[in-house]
Amino acid sequence: MAATKKIGTHSGKFHCDEAFACYMLKQLPEFKDHQIVRSRDEKVLSECDIVVDVGGVFDHSTRRYDHHQKEFQETMSTLGLLPFNTRLSSAGLIYAHYGKQLIANYLNVPVDDKLVSLFYHRLYSVYVEQVDAVDNGISAYEGLPKYHTSGGISGRVGHLNPHWNEKDVDADERFGKAMNLVGEDFMEILRYLYQVWWPAREIVEKAIESRKETDSSGRVIVLPSNGGVPWKEHFFDLEDELNLSSSNITYIVFGEGNDWRVQAIPNSRLSSFDNRQPLPRTWRGLRDDCLSNESGIKGGVFVHLTGFIGGNRSKEGAIAMATKAIQLGSQDPEMTETEVKKMKLEEQPTTVQA
């Protein structure tokens, strides 16, 4: 009978990075039947086919993926893979070398497919990097936090460790739960990218291409009536790719039924309230009939106090708000210093969406 092949990692308290690393390996045909062995005994580890997060060695050729040694300073950038400079954990190392194959297998495409490279980059930026950073003690902010957080996925994995007042706990069983927790979290994002995020790109691209059918200025784009399309990053990617920065696209209209929105295009993909042209000052803070009377457009619902977004009961009404806002834009006075400060206060950091 052939000897059981093994994935080795350390015993004792477990962390998100090695649980995630082991999960990723187990998704690959090459390692799916491997037994996971948790030990710090060098003799035991030497009998493993691949070792993560223990052993003091990083050597891809011998399948050793530890990052705790003093001389280790590898990042996705130093490995020549992606433009990220966060020091890698064992999760990052496994993702660096096996992530593309995992993604290709899920998508059922060759590893050199365009989508594999795109998702490989995005999954690192929105998920894997945080695991690397937390494991290496790299804070996401400077100074004291303004509020307590649960610690994200790394904190949730940490809570699965046997506690001081728990008796007869199987630590290896808990490690298996940790693997599944972080793995399912990761795979859910991959599923979202493939089934939701990427299909939205075609919708945004068509909206950009047909924008002059909505308004001859080409400054308004309209998404079809399927609310919730993740448009922002696709918009900025396409604007760069199609060299549209000089087109001055200003508003996007989206919604469905009797619930439509007109939103000012942000100044960057990381902005929400800081935008290219707020809706007119005289509309801001108004609702319903007051807004309709002031704007001269039926079906008004609201305009946010900062002017970054407004609502109308019909698609036609929302488009009319956008086109009239463009006409009034040159007459609209600049925002006051107080309004700018208010906008900045409301521009709070948000969780990165896929």
C-alpha cells in the first residue's frame, strides 16, 4: 500500500494564514488526498511532501513555505507576480505559487486565460493581502482605531482555537473548521467575481458606448433596470482603457421600477462623496414635491445634502435630473468650505467590495 502523502504545518495555536494555505492546497488535484499533519518535529515535517508556516525555510523547488525566518522579506512584488508590497505569510506564499491553478480549476479554463490573471490580481487585493498583513502585524491604519472591530477573517479563525477553560478539545478538528471557514469565505468571493462582478463589466461597457443616445453631451450613462450592478471599478477601468478621461462623463443613472437614482461620478474609484459635479445646490436636501417644484422635473424623491446622489420615481425623470444638472453646472457656485468638510466627514473608509 502506498504511503499516505502529507501536508505539514505547525502544531499548537493555529492562525488564519496556515489554515487558508492548507485549504487552498486541498482544492488542487495534486494535494486533495493529502493528509494534514500538524507538528513542530523536524523529523515529522521532513516526511511531508509540502510544508507551510513552519520549518524556517522558503524554497518553492522543495515545497517549503515558511515566512518566519529573519531574512524572509518576500512580497508579491519581489516575486515578480503582482504590484503589492505587503510581506507574505504562508497563505500569500501558497497563493503566489498555486493561486492561478486554483482559480483556473474553478473557472474550468486554462491557467493562462485572461480571467485567471484578472481574478488572481483582484483576489489578492481584496482578500489574501489582509491575511498576509494581519499575520505579519501590519496595521491597516495609523494611530488608534476609532472603534473596535472583530478582527475580520483572521479574528474569526483565531476564535476557533481551543480556549483555556475548554476541556477535551480536538485541536486538529478545530483546525479543520478553521480551514473550512476561511476557505468558504474566499471561495464565496471568487464565486461573486465570476458570477456577478465580471458579467457587470459588459453592462457598464455597453452603457458607456451608448451614452450619447441618452444625452448628446455624452456625459450621462444609464444602466439597465437591474439594480445593484457593481459599476464603479468597471467604469474607471474602462475609462482608462478606452481613453475617455477627456469625455467628462459626469453622472450615472441606475434603478428599476419606480425607484431610480442619479449619482455623480466619483473623482476616483476609492471615492464615494467626492465627485466630479454634485447635483445643483438648490436641489440639495429637498424631497418629493419640494424637489419636483424646484427642479421642474416630475417624480422627484430626494437629493442628498452633499449633492452626490438623488432619486426619482422614473428612469426618464432621473435622466432629466442628470441632463438638467449638467446644464446648471456652470451656473452652480462652488461648494463652501463647510460643505466640503461635511463631505469629507461622510467619506468614511468602507469595506472593500469585490
